[in-house]
Amino acid sequence: MARSRSFVRVTGIARRIYRAPSASWIGSAERSAVIWPTSVMRNRSMMKTRARGQEILSAVINLEHAGDIIANNLLEFAARRTRRAGGFAPEELDAIEAMHAELVDSLRLGLAVFLRGDAALRDARRLVVRKRLLRRHEAEAATLNIRSLQGGVSGSDAVTTTIDNSDFLRIVRDLRRVHSHIAALAYPVLEREAERERDDASSASAGESRAFSE
């Protein structure tokens, strides 16, 4: 019974991620967002619009890759556990749910950055910084996995470590991979900011050189 509950919890987490704004957004936008930027990029007189079209296409691709990881990996791992009569220890479920919560928060942040563009520079920086948080969760999950293999996981579900303990680490790894694709929504904003800073530095340097020569 406990194992069945743990499967339901993990499957529910995966399905909630898959049904998050990214999945529905891809479904409605992909048909037009792949065609429209391609046609716009052929018109050299629309450089700014073309750049935005390229950004939309990149966002679609990243969110589609994230959806593929969820559909092809996470749901499969959860299904495989239940087919093998396995489950997850309470500590493992807590770790998965914590990463899921962080992932949903980052998804909201990423979509805000995508929609607001340069006006969301602060959010773009926060989104990239959050990658370290997901890596820390992954490292903590690896530590938990070692403890569970040594018999340190409490509760009756600890017996699942003898079935296929690697599924837990694979789920954690894939949640981190999903987050990497979400964080990629911030890159265009950060790249433009870095370019502006380089231009400002070049202008300042040129101004100092002219002042010195005079």
C-alpha cells in the first residue's frame, strides 16, 4: 500500500510538470512559432523582429526538450517502479517533491522573463542563479542514495533500495535537466545585457583616449 502511494505521488508530480504552462504553451505556440520566425528571418529589413523570432524559436525548442524528458523519462521511471512492485522511501519522495516545487517556481520565472524580455533582467539573473540550487538538490539526493544503500533510510519503503535504487537518482537528474532547459529562457536577456556592457565599456575607453590625445 505504501509503495502504491509513493508511485501515485511521483506520477502526480511528473504529470503536474507536464501539464504546467510550458506544455500547453508549446502545444498552441509551436505550430506558429516555428513557421513565423523562419519567415521573418528571411526579411533583412526586420532585424529586431527577426532576433525576437529567433528567441521564440529557441524557447519553443527548449520547452519541447523539457517536455520530452518528462514524457519519455520521468513517467517511464515511475511506471517501471510500479511494474516492479517498487516504491520510494519517504525521504526520497520529499527530495523529489522539493525539486518539483523549485522547478515550478523556475518555470513561472522563466515564462515571465520570456514574455517581458529585457525588462525582466533581474528575474533572468535569478533564474540562472537557481541552477546552483538544483545542483545542490541533486548532490543531496546522491548523499541520501548512499545512506539508503547503507541501510540509513527509515521506514518500510527502504526495502525498495534492493529493487532499483538507481531510478531515484535518474529522476533527480532528469528534474535538473528539465530545469536547465527552463533556465535557458534567460540567456537571450543576459547576452543582450552583456553586449550593452561591452559597448558601454568600449565607448568609455574611446572617450578617454580622445580626451588624452587632446
